[in-house]
Amino acid sequence: MGNLGIPVEVGAIDGELKKLWEADEASTNASLMNFLVYTEDPSKLQENSETIQEITRENACRAVLIAMNRKATEVKVESWITAHCHLAHGKKSICSEQVSFLLHGKSLGRLRNTVFAHLNSDLPLVFWWQGEFSELFEERLYRLLNRLIFDSSNWDDPKVGFRRLLKAREDTKGGMVTQDLSWTRSYFYRLAVARLFDDPMAHKAIPDIEWVRVKAQSKHRMAALQMLAWVITRSGWSVQYQESDRVILESREGRQVVAELIWDEDGAPISELEIGAPNFKARISREAGNSHLCQSICAENHCVDFSGPADCDEAAGLVASQLSRGGKNSLFLNVLPQFMELLEGGGRKK
């Protein structure tokens, strides 16, 4: 099947991988983690193999790709092996091995029993779940994970998805690091806000802030809500009530702050964040397709402009950057309660 490599029988995978390395003495097999990519859309299997080719340029791993064809009437497993190799200092190539599975039918236990038998038991397990959490996202699976990556922008029902995530975190007692790519999409926006408010004039304006505006594509509503939740949490504000895409907040000083979400389908996933007070405005913006953020603050006669990097648009680039940063993602967990309040529509006007 295309670039998936050599078709092999499931029981012969380990032996065939050994032969693969013995046949190429110029390559070094490197793995820092097990990286498992799961989808219930079989058509994405080859696309995911191309994604692994990119990710392994900076993140050596044993990659396991799984596609589940749950609509199939016949229960069977197809599997392939290959290696993704990249030159190290122009000489010897460093290679990451990849095992791919296409599982047909509804036998639920095969996801654990067949696939997890082919992980490197000495390495941590990073699991990228693509799409909605189905009933296969259950305790016997997620207790095995060290890090879970997902993208809530692809969920039809984010409330249900995040409730399942919170239950998984409760069941694992916080032992599983969780990473929403929607949250990763705002990484450089959050760095830019911190940088702008290091300016003494901007810092002085914080108690007088009256409004916040986030502009994004409607597909990336979760990213916009999470960034707004971060602003609220960092500022110590509280939600008074919500009316659709308008949130009325109260600052620590008792001032009313109005937050608005604005949708722009022609812009970048997140195209703008503005924070304003009397005689003050901070603005961070990005044009669609641009790899940089424009950043500015204006306070009375004091105006400063910066530019800085922007987050990648594609999921593969977001995953690669997250893997390179690592960490326990504690900031996301700190913001999660406020985000859930916004998502659930808490504090509605009476």
C-alpha cells in the first residue's frame, strides 16, 4: 500500500524488522519513544506515514500507525514495515522504524493485544488519537499512555470529548500528559502577550482593561476559547455571564471586562488578539499563511511594534513542535477549568 513499506504477516514483524536493519549497515536505528498514531479513517494511513517521515527528522522514534476499519464485516489485520532515514551531519543516516496496521472489523481487544505487542517496552508511549474519542478510548487503553495528543478542532461534539478526557485524567490520577493541538495553536500568541505586557506602560494598564477580542476561523473555536480562558485565568478575572460569543467578566478591581469572539473564515486559524483599556491597546495579529505574528502596544504617546514567529497551521508541524518541547503541559491543566466553564456556557445571564 503505497509508502507503507513491505507487507508482512503480523507474527513475522519483529524478525522482518531485524532483517531490515541487517541489510543496511550504513544506518543507525534510533528511538527516543514509541509514537503511536491512531485513526478510524483508513484513508489516512498513507498520509500518516508521510507525516511520520517529517516528524522523525527531529524526533527519533518507533512509529506505530494504526487505522481501524470498523465498518468491515470481515475481521482481519494487514501490516507493513518500513524505516524513515535522515542524514546525520551529512554522513551516516539515522533511521526510525515504522510498523503500520490496518485493522478490519469490530474486535475491540485487537487495538491493545495486536498492536501493543509491537512497542518497545523500554520507551515512553506517546499516542496521537486522530478524530473523535470513540468507545475504544477506554481505561485499559489510556492507562498505558505517557502522553496523549489530540485535536479538538476536529470534534463534532467538544463537550462530550472533553468530558471523556477529564474522566481519563481522573482514572489515571494525572499520570497521563494531555496535549490538545488547539492549545498548541496559541503557543506563540501567548508568548507574545507575555512579552508585550513586560513593557512598563502595558503593565500599568492591566487594572484598567475593559475589553478583549479574539478573532479566529470558526473551525478553531476551541483554540480561541482556550486562549481566552488563558487570558482570564492569568488576569484573575471571573465570568459573570455569557451570551453566545460574548462573555461579560469582572476584573480583580471590580471593573467590567467584555470579551468577544469574532469569526473570520478567510484569516489564519487564530488571526487576532486585542486587549484594550482607556488610552491603551495591545494587538497581536497574523495574516493567513504568514509565518510571523505582528505585535504592537500603544499607550498614550508610547507605541512599540514587534514581530515574532507564528504557530504552524498543519497538525504534523504542531505535533513535531510539541514533541520537541516536551514538558507536563501544566499550564493547559491550569487553564482547563476556566475553559470548561466557557465551553459549557457556565454563568449564563439570569
